[in-house]
Amino acid sequence: MICRKKYLDKIIPFVDKPLIKVIIGVRRSGKTVLLSQIASIVAQRVGEAQIVSLNFESFINRALSDPDRLYEYIIEKSRAICGKRLYLFLDEIQEVRDWEKVIDSLTVDIDCDIYLTGSNSNMLSGELATYIAGRYVHFTVYPFTFAEVKQYYEENSPQAQGFPLGFKTSEEALFEDYLKYGGLPQRFLLDGDEPKRAYIADVFNTIVVKDVIARNKISDIDLLQRLAAFLLDNVGNTFSATSIVKKLKAEGTPTTVTTLMNYISALKDAMIVMTARRYDLNGKEFLSTSEKYFATDLGLRNHVKSSEVVDYNKLYENVVYLEMLSRGYEISVGKMGDREVDFVCVKNGQKVYIQVAYLLADSSVVEREFRPLLKIDDNFPKYVISGDRHDFSAYGIIHKNIINFLLER
């Protein structure tokens, strides 16, 4: 376990503020550990008696998934501390029926500070927005970044524990492992390829069954699996719903645009895939057609993708996408005429433009990656990121090796 300081630094300032703290993220991305770290910090201030921590995936709390029982349980806890503030840490709250009504009532009926986690990005819409609109702040937790992977191994490798067993912790070896198995925190507790693959497969199947099929009443499971495999095999490519329907039909899986959009929405809500909209850099507006799809975790992506080919261009682009999200940027894909800028990243009114390539193998590749950035007429930073160790920086465009870029603090 590592301290995920960047998330704690964002959430802790909201302790005791009259806002419900909502933490979302794909299953097994580390929300439970993060919630326990927050609870521990709060408990040091107020004492354990004022803390209520419930994980609704645990069988021991099965009775409390009933909204009436949960409400009564928390009210009794509040009475027991004689008017002091109660701090509620409720993990995977979406497992509780009508949980929005319970939370809404508790904010009125008792003095409490509420922290929720959920594995569905859609929990911030619908009834939740109706019941607690304007009274919550949300945070998205992602699987480990590469910098967190390195930190984990520095703190937990055999060498760190004083056992010189020849454990591979070079940055290059860790990066190859990261590209292959992703950043789900618990997989780092496992040794060997087979246990890692088995764990990742179990996580993916749990997400599909609990967060996609059951929650959305999916009827055509084969179509869902084929769609997930197609999207994850083609991360970084631009597609419209119509083009995907044509592709699936050609492969013998007929469907409609409406059905496809519903299934894609379910995969996005479960945070298996995420998207980046296209942005016209000349017209300064978002385009309504087509978007790029990316995997929330490369381990999940590599488990389900249909192709056996290792495409480092796709992997590198997906890694940089996740990295910039974790740094708090909003990301779109830049379009400039017939050329594309891989990422236009915006945070606090500041922009960063990024091109990603596996290797700048020759002058034609260098020209292809640098040229779109040279046409952008502003002074915001422009990067080309690749696996090359040689520095190709030129014309005000900064070239960085991908490992060095990911490890920047």
C-alpha cells in the first residue's frame, strides 16, 4: 500500500466542509484504500468513535444494503456520540438500493460529514443530481500511474526490504510490465504472469457482470463482448457509431446504432473505456462526429483485446492519455485540417499540446509528428513524446522520452 498523496491533497481540504465527497473510479483502482486513508486521517483528529466505515461489497454488511436498515443504523451511531459530528465513509454505495434518498435525508437529520465511493461514473447523474445537486464535490481515482508503480516497487521490492534477490526494478523493466499488466494496485501483490493474468481476468469479468450486464440489463452478451474487444483493440483510433456498426456487421455481428450507443454508454459508465472528443483548432469548437476511445487500464485492455499484435504506438498513446487525466487535465483530440494533434490538454485555462509516437525512426516520422505542432499559433507548451533516448527537441517543440515524462513530478 502506498500513500496516494495527490488524491489526499485534493480531498482533505474538504473535510468538515458542507459538501458530500464522492470518489469514483473503475473497480479495484484503489478507492477503498484511499477511503481508509482519509478515514484514518480524520480519526486522528476526532477519534474512532465518530467514524463509521462500511464496505457494501462485504457480505458482513449485506443487511445494510436495505435503505431503511442503513438509515436506522447510522441514526443509532449518531445518537451514541451525543450530538458530535459523525463521519461516514461508505464504500461502493451503489450497492445500496435508493442510496441517494438515504444520503439526502442524513444531511438534513444529523450532523455528519459524508464520503462515498462508487464504480459507476453515472452515479453523478440522474437521481443523485436531483437529490443533492450543488451539495457534492467529486474526485476520479485512476489505477496507478507509472510514477506510482515505481514508488510502490521502491518501497516494497526485495532490495527495499534488504533482500538482494536480483529483483528487476529497472525503469525499463517496470515500464514493460506496466504496459503489459496495467496499474490495478492489487495485481502488484502477485508474482508471475499467470496469477496476474488470472486476477485481471477476474476483475474484468466482475466489472462486466456487475457494472455492465446486470446494471444495464444487457441482453446480447456476445455483442457486448465483441464491442469491448473491438474498442480496446483499437485504442487511440477515431470512430463513429455508424462505422463501428458497419465493422461489426462485416464480422457477422449485426446491430443498430441505437443498441451500440447504449452498450458503449454502459462500458463508459463502468469506466472500462473512456473517450476524448475531437476539437477543431482552427474553428475553436468541438466536433460532433467521432471520438477516440481509450482503456482505463492497460491490463484490462490487454486481457480482452482480440489482436495478438503488440502495438506500442497505441500503448504509448493510451499511457499518456491516462497520465494527463491523472494530472487533472481535460483532454481532447486536436484537428487541424487533414492533420491531427494527439492531445490538447487544458487545466486552469492553460494548454499543453502533445504528440505521441513509439519511436522517431527516421526524418519522415519526425516531420509527421512535429509538423502539426508547428502550425499551432500560440505560445502554450508543445511536446513530442516517444521511446527515444536521444533528444529531438527543435523549433520550440520539446521532445521527451516517455519514461522520463511519466516520472516527472
